[in-house]
Amino acid sequence: LSDAAVVAPAPWQRSIAQLVALSPGIRCFGSLAWQYLTGLSYLSAGSDLDLLWPLPAADIAVLLAGIAEIDATAPMRIDGEITTLAGGVNWRELHEGATENVLVKGLDGVILRPRAAFLAGAAA
């Protein structure tokens, strides 16, 4: 994300800097990544910021609260997933914590898994 930030719109820069400071291992995909990689115009006024966060070794609640705080004032929608070997779960789904199971997107498809198993980093 820190590399791709050079092609992000000026209003996004503060939020991107905050996200990188919160989680240095953060990666981007989607429109911002394509614009950075190709030099072509992919971002529009309605683009969101697609991100991947590795599951932190420390308290996941700290990461999720930090993302939510940045998202609340960001000029773009912050979308993305917390990732483990099992796949990724949307950060909002984990932050809201309303259900025992979460939707995990992986290389082999999509599956409902217990939240605790995903957060433990279980591969399958």
C-alpha cells in the first residue's frame, strides 16, 4: 500500500498514511493496485480502497478498532479482508462480531467457519 500510495488521489493520502502506520504489512488490490501497476487510470470518484491485512499476532480488536476509526473519516470507503492461511474475512464482519460464524473466502471457494477458529489462524 505504501508503494501504491503515490498514485492515490490527494484526499486519500492521510487515510493511507494512517492505515500503513496502523498495520505496516497491509497490502492493496483492486483499482489502486491496478493504477499503480499499469500507469492507466482505474480510480474514479466512487472507487473504494481494497485492502488485505494479515491477521495480527497481537490483539485483533486493536486492529479492527483502528481500521474503523480511520474509515469513519476517510474520503473513500475502506474495504478489505483480514487474512490467514484459511483465507480472508471482511474486516467489517469481524469488527461487528454479531455472529458465531464468519464467511471465509479462500482459494477453494467460500465457507462458513467458526469465528474463533479463523481468528486462531487455523488453516482448515
